[in-house]
Amino acid sequence: MTKINYTLLVLLISCLSVASQNTGVEKDIYNLQTGFLGIWFNHEHRLLNQISLRTEIGFDGGFRGCTDCTTTYALVPVVKLEPRWYYNINKRTAKNIKPNNSANFVTLGIDYHPNWFVISNHDNVFVHNQVALIPKWGIRRNIGNTNFNYEAGIGIGRIFYLDQNFSDTTADLHLRIGYTFK
């Protein structure tokens, strides 16, 4: 009887350890997101229980205009890398909230806008090769009990124009809605 109790205890402990590994950041999720100025596809990979590495490709959009000229819009390719710390994800998981990395986060966004091509309503529009380093705070939530989500973030950092050896202060405000694929 003691061997059966010991076996059941070992089985129970291993089941609990497997269940406890199901909290925190998802192992791998893929998102397609859109916002007011762009569209992006990203992948988040769990590094630690509360930390993920997000890689993203997409198009950032922008407008430029003046009172006596026609407005120019542009879509520019962007490649992003963001290590994210979801600092309240364990608390939200304990409340049985569907994860999909639905929590508040802090990140250091690294954005690269290459001068590969620009989609615009005017000819000869270009963008300088640039890298931005922007610490950000953000929030990500699911919409209802679905795989749809929204995300918002804000931060201030530095942008480095690689062609001109020049840097400046920049801000990032993103508002997105998206869909999570698993």
C-alpha cells in the first residue's frame, strides 16, 4: 500500500508541476495587427515566465502636407525587435483570464526603417535608413472570449538616422487591433 501511495504522490506532484508551467507568457503566438497608420505581422516567443521576444515585420504609415501643397502619404517597411516583460501576467492568469499574452508590459522597442522602397501617392518619396530605440509601456487585452485583441503603447526614445550620422528624440504611440493565431 505504501508503494501505491508513494506512486500516487509522485504522479500528483508531476501533474502539478506540468499545470504550473501553463501560466505566464505563451510559448509561441503569431499576430496580425492593424492600426490607424499601418499593418504588421509579429511572432512572440517565450524566453521566461514573464518575458517574451517579439519580432515583427510590416508597414508604418505617415502623412505630410502643407496649406499650399497636396498631402503625401507613405507606407514604409519596418522590422522590429522587442523584448517584453509582461509584469502582471501571472496575476491575470490566476484569475482565469484567457492569456494570449493579455497583460500590461514594458519593452525596449528597436525599430529599423530601411530605405528599400516606399509606397506613396507621389514619385521620388524616400525614407532615410533609421533605427529607433524606444522604451515603452503598453497594454494588451483580448476582445471578449475570442482571439481578437487590442494593444496600446506609449514611449519616448531616440531615433538614429544612419545615412546622416544624426540622432533626435522621438515618440511612439501605437493603437492596434489584431488577431492571434496559435
